[in-house]
Amino acid sequence: MPKTKPVIRSLEPDDISEIANAFQRLGWNKPESQYKRYLMEQSIGLRQVIVAFMEGEFAGYLTICWHSLYEPFRGESIPEIVDFNVLPKFRRQGIGTQLMDTAENAIAKVNPVAGIGVGLDPDYGAAQRLYILRGYIPDGRGLHYRDHHVKYGEQVTVDDELAIYLTKELE
């Protein structure tokens, strides 16, 4: 019997409470206000929010920031894939791949390069592997923490703000 395919589409207002509740059940801090802001940013063209539903149940999402907050991407007009999440029960079913394919196809219409940042602690291990396997390579600028690139000898806290940024040449 064929596996059910996820429905991939843009965020709609009726999705917000379901998404926030799904993350609340996991103990993740992703309140409704975040998705209301995303929806507003989507409506004015700053961000695209791509959601996945499996058999009517929210499974994951990612967003594309058309004007990245990461200065090197912003300076080159490289759209950035940001806040990519697939709920644990839906992982390893191809949903993340389909979300990334959809995002990269959208980005390719405006820029031949996609950007993404990824955290460096073990919680991001699966994402790190996924991005490398999809052809993303480091942008060559090293570690980034909060608002700057980390300099040799500088001490930083390993948290969600410590990242490395990657790019991919799109077809």
C-alpha cells in the first residue's frame, strides 16, 4: 500500500493554533504570537511560510526570509531558509525533504543561491547532515554568534545563537 503523501502549502490563519499547540505539547517555546507574526510577514512579502500536514495533522514547517537578517546573505540578496522543524513523530518520512524541495524551488525563481544557518550543538546534528547531503556548503565565514562572526580566541556560549551559515547553488 502506498505511503500517504504530505500536503505542502503556505501557512493559513486557521493553522496557527494547531501549530502552536503541537509545539507546546513537546515543551518547545513556539507561541501563537510567533506564527501570527510569520503570517503578517508572509502577507507583506517578507517571509514565506511553508507548512506540511500528514493526513490532516500538522507535521512540520519552514520559512523563507526573503531579506535575511544575516548580513552576508542580505548583502548578496540570498534568501535564507529559517526555522525549519518537523515534529519528531513525522521525522524520517520524507517530509523535511519535501519542505526543503518546495523552499528551494521558490528561492530558485528569484536567486540562484539559497542560504541556511544551522546550530552547532548535538540537537542540530540531523539538520547538519541533511543540509550537507542536500549540497549546502559552509559560506567560509566561520562561526557566527548573535550579531557577529566569532574571532579567534573569543569565548561564546554554545546555545541556539551559535551557528554556521551554508549556501547551495540551485539548479
